[in-house]
Amino acid sequence: MSTQARLRPAPVPNPFYSPAHREDASNPRTIAAAVNVRESAITTLAVRGALDAAQVAAAERFRALWEAMGGAGVSSIDPGRIVVDGGKVPDGISQRQIAA
């Protein structure tokens, strides 16, 4: 484990929760899990109580879209770039990037 990691128990959605059964001790909606609070600024702010659940959900959605775009958006084609034989042809924009 990294020396920079700081683990803290936090409630997370239970991956084994079944809505077909009533919620009780054997079928909880959330469970406690060790979360690295230094993994992202979103996690750090949420643990400190600076973000509510809706803000965390919006930030995580934005982060997923940002990462789908490669973190910097779509790059443009450079017609001045010299193409060499055997070079990789750019794929353009993927369907995941278009959806983002």
C-alpha cells in the first residue's frame, strides 16, 4: 500500500443488495468499505462533508465523462505533421467519446 493512501470506512452501495427482498441486516442497501480519501478531490471533499450526495454523484459523472474524452478533450488533425510509413493511423473519435 502507498504511504500516501489514507483509508477511512465509508458507506458504499452494496453490490449484492437485492431489491427483490426486503432490506434488513442480511440484505443491506449500503455496506461499510475502506475508501482511500486521497484518491481524488471529490472523495476528499465528500469525506470532509463539503459535498452532499447529489454533488458527489454529479462530480463523479463529470469525472467519468472527462476521463472518457482522454482528460483533455478531442485532439485535432495536424495536416502539417509528417506521416511516416508504419505509423499508426488515428482512430478519430470513439463512440464512447461521442457519447461523452
